[in-house]
Amino acid sequence: MSIAELIALASVRSGKRQKALAEEMGHSDSTRLSKISSGRLSADASEIVYLAGAAELPAIETLARIESERHPELAGVWKKVIAQDEQWRKRRDSNPR
């Protein structure tokens, strides 16, 4: 998934325009997401995680996918992060309180 696809999906699923999403993230520049989508700016991890939530996607997995696409040389690191997250979820789910 590209960052542009994530922004579009977040907008559709949340029912909000990019400007509203940017404002919710605390950005005074209402065109920030448009600039990120077009590649003129780079999203940081917090923005990706916020957009994943707006798009109703798992945050860690979405962050890992975006970062793997942006930095293919680090894809192995992100695969490990996803595997660790999955292991944690399985342990959590197998130990109900």
C-alpha cells in the first residue's frame, strides 16, 4: 500500500476530506496530506498510524507496509516487526483475563 492509497482510504472510510484529517492531526497546513500524497512531503510514523486508524486498518502492519515500500532495504526489519506483533497478539488472545 502506498501512502497515497492510505490517505485516500482514510478519507473514504472516515468520510472526511484531507483538510479535515490534517486539522485533526494538528497541522495548520491544510494541504499537508495533499503534499504527502503527491510525494512533495514525507509522512512521519505518527501520521501513518493516525491515517491507519482513520482507514480502519491495523496500525503496526500499515506502518510496516508503508515503510517497507518507502525503504525497501529495510523491508526485513519491518517483516520482523509484523511477526513480533502477531506473536504478541496470539499470546494476548490465548490468555484471557
